[in-house]
Amino acid sequence: MSYSTRQREAILNTLRRTDRPLTPQEIREGASRDCAGIGLATVYRALKSFMAQKDVLLVEIPGNPPCYEPADRGHHHHFVCDRCRHVFDLHGCVQDLDTLVPRDFSVQRHDITLYGVCAACGTGADG
Amino acid sequence: MSYSTRQREAILNTLRRTDRPLTPQEIREGASRDCAGIGLATVYRALKSFMAQKDVLLVEIPGNPPCYEPADRGHHHHFVCDRCRHVFDLHGCVQDLDTLVPRDFSVQRHDITLYGVCAACGTGADG
DNA sequence: AGAAATATGAGACTGGTTTCTCATTTATAA
DNA sequence: TTATAAATGAGAAACCAGTCTCATATTTCT
């Protein structure tokens, strides 16, 4: 069983109020808002337990450190801005992925990551 | 300028004769065939230099350690078998990836990784 | 062949992330 | 409210990929 604590609530709130996956460090910073002084070990422990309960998912994006997001966002993919390095959630998906593999392979899931320049960086705002 | 050495040739040969991306460790093991006692530092140094010359590409697959492959294989993606963890090169690509992002984002490249069960594992051969 | 540039192997080292330890605190159940 | 299980913070420790050092060896140029 797991107990509900101020720290764990703060961690979940941080994940939920942000629309992109966060690193443990970022989660700690966000959670400090609700729960000053929260430790990094606490963040790791809580993430581990949330993942075991399938409330949180690990998101691994090539070229970026591992990050986490709530599990209830449904199937989606990610966009990484090459300038500001921010990760954005994308909605929608593509068809025909199974046609890429030989017939005797079975495809169970997939990751798609797009890279480019986000709106803010593209307008010359800071790029 | 860079010199051609037994070690570097062994590394390139290993990358070329294997049809999937390899980790530095795997590269070292493969290169030992041609060049016994080759050091890991040598592998890293050579990879760095090959990447600078654009002869070799870094392939980062979520959930797997960084690996490398020759740069002349053209645009392709990867399949990871959840049973044997092998990485397979896939040929072909999909359309309409740009439609996933907002209009003011620009997409410059993408990674697609499929996960599932490969032919060998699926036949019950060892799965 | 001789000189200069580059590469090598071994192992120490680095930088960063994740886990562990342990004394203390907090949450839950009876 | 008491007992028990679980969680916490701080820092130490473990872990690991990748880099560096340095004495030596190899390659290339002339």
C-alpha cells in the first residue's frame, strides 16, 4: 500500500499542471512550490511507485534526459525544439506503421519523435 | 587529417558487416575479431572522428543504450524486439508527419521506433 | 630513413543520474 | 491514541558512459 503525502500530491500536481514531460529535477522544482524543501530522493521514490501503479509513464526521448508524464494523456507523441530543447506533446498519430516491418514481425507499440523549431523560436522571438 | 589504422578499419568493418546499430561495447567485441585487444577508448575516439566526418551516425533508441551505424544506409527507422532486445533496421517511411504539429512549428527530422516481437522470437524458437 | 602528426591501450578520472542509509516524521488502521 | 507501515530529507554511495592522461607505437609526408 502507499500513503498519500504532501510531497506525493505536490509531485502529481506538478506533472498534471504541465503540458509536457518533466525531468526529476524539473519535477522537484515544480513541487517545491507546494512543498518547499522536497528532496530529490523523494521524487525518485514517488515516481517509481507511481509508475508501478501505472499512474505515471517514463518518456524517453533520444537526445534528452529521461522524463515523466501522467499516464492518462492517451496515445500521443512528442516534438523537440532544437533551439530551446523544450518537449511538446503532439496529438494525433499516423497510419500504416505496420507496413514498415516484415510480415512475420508483430508490432505492439511505437514511438515517434519530431524535431525542428517551435513557434516561439521560429518567429525570431529568441532564435 | 586522420590516419588509417588497423583498429579503425576493424571498427568500420564491424559496423558495415552488421545490419543493425551497435553499442561501443559491441563494436569493440566485433572489432576484436580483426584486431585483438582493441581498447574501448579507441572505439570512442574513432566513433567521434567518424561522426565528425559524417561516416557514422549515432542512433538513439528509447530504452536502449546509444549505438552507431554507418551513415550510408539512407533514411530508415528501427524496430526493437521486446524479447531478444535486438534492433532491426526498417526500410521505408510514413507520410503526413508534419500534420501532427501546429502550423507555426517546423519539422526538420524525425525518429520512429517500433516495438514488438521479431520473427525469430515470434515462432516460439526462443520466446 | 627521419621528422612530425596522429593513434593506441590501460586505467584513472569525471560528471551526472539514481539508489541507499538511517534517524525522524507522517499516515493509516484498530 | 497507540501501534505499525510507509514516507521523508540529507548526504553518502553506487553506477556507468564517456573522457582524459601519458608513455609508446604507428602512420604519413618529404
